[in-house]
Amino acid sequence: MTETINISLPENIADITLDQYVRFEELRAKESSMTPQRMVERVVSLFTGIKNKDIKKLAYKDFQEIANQITLA
């Protein structure tokens, strides 16, 4: 059984809150201590509101699409 969830993704910098931006910069400062996969998971969690433990439950294709959309924003 699959579960459907609705998320809002930022489309550009105007869609990102100041808090999200500050937390993103904090993540970037710690990036060297994380694997690239972990960094992307944390960024997706930050900008979607999906809990870190639930990120791992996403289908790989969905995860990649979300990560790409956030990168483009």
C-alpha cells in the first residue's frame, strides 16, 4: 500500500522563510561532516517539512524529483 502526501516546494528564493534560510546556512557549514546523501536528505526535510525518518520512506524517484525542484528554486 502506498501513502499519498501533499507537500509544498519552494519555487524560488521568495518562497523560503528567513528561518529556513538560516537553518540551510547552518547545514552548509556542517556539510563537510556529512555524506552527500545525508546533506540532501536534510535539505529536503528542511524545505518540505517531512521528518528525517520519513524521508527514507520516499520512493527514490520521488526523492530525486523533490531534491531537484529544491535545487532549481
